[in-house]
Amino acid sequence: MPPDISLMPGQMLARGVCRHLASHGFSVVEEFTPERGKRVDVMALGPKGDIWVVECKSSRADFLSDGKWQGYLDWCDRYFWAVDQAFPTDLLPEGTGLIIADAYDAEILRMAPETRLAGARRNALIRRFAIHAARRLQMMRDPDFVLASY
């Protein structure tokens, strides 16, 4: 089956990453906002409460135009890049994880080093993750749903 052409290349990578991480017990959310002004491609919550961020880069130009990735390091225990097999991986910074992905699956080639989040930040982030996931599910189940402002 050909890839879903309605997805952008980075979204196809994210789909493969999400499938792979979910198969290892992670709960995943695409395009997650840990705080105002930051949006990560994939945030994953592991079975033991660990939090991973995965940024998907579909090309050299996509990677070179991303100057904000270091701001995501404060929002995860492990940080990864996800790229396809043709991507020049020597561009990726050392000290980060590497995932090779396509639209259907992924493989972790280099485990990211662990930098544990502070407990208060982890707790707040897990709550935000849960609220985001629940709202996204509600919107899928009820497209006419309008979220009231609080």
C-alpha cells in the first residue's frame, strides 16, 4: 500500500515513530505544545513515566532551518531526531538520539542520553499531556464539540 499522500513527509515520519513507540508501551501525541511557543513533533510518555521528545526532519533544509530544538531539551528525559534512511545523519548533533523511520515503522539506532526532568515539571507535563490527549480524542469523537474557555 502506498503512503497516505495527504500527509506531509515529516508527518509520515511521525506516524512511523508513533507506531514504533506505541508497540513498546508508550503513549504518543503528535504536535504537542509543552508550553506556549514550543511545539514538538512527537511527545511520548513511557510505561514508567519517562518522557521522550522526537523531532522529525524530512530533509537537510528542514533540519538546518530548525533553530529552536535545544529549547525542547528542558521538556523531556530523552531527545531524539527521526529521519528517513536517505537523511545525512552526520548533520545531527552528538548527544541526541537517532531514529530511522518511514510512514509505517521506525528503529532506534542511537539511544538518547537520559537527563531526568524535575518532579514538579514531570507532574505538570504529564497532566498537560493527559488533557491534550483527552481533548484530541473528544474532537475526533465529536467534531462539532466546542471547548469552552476557562
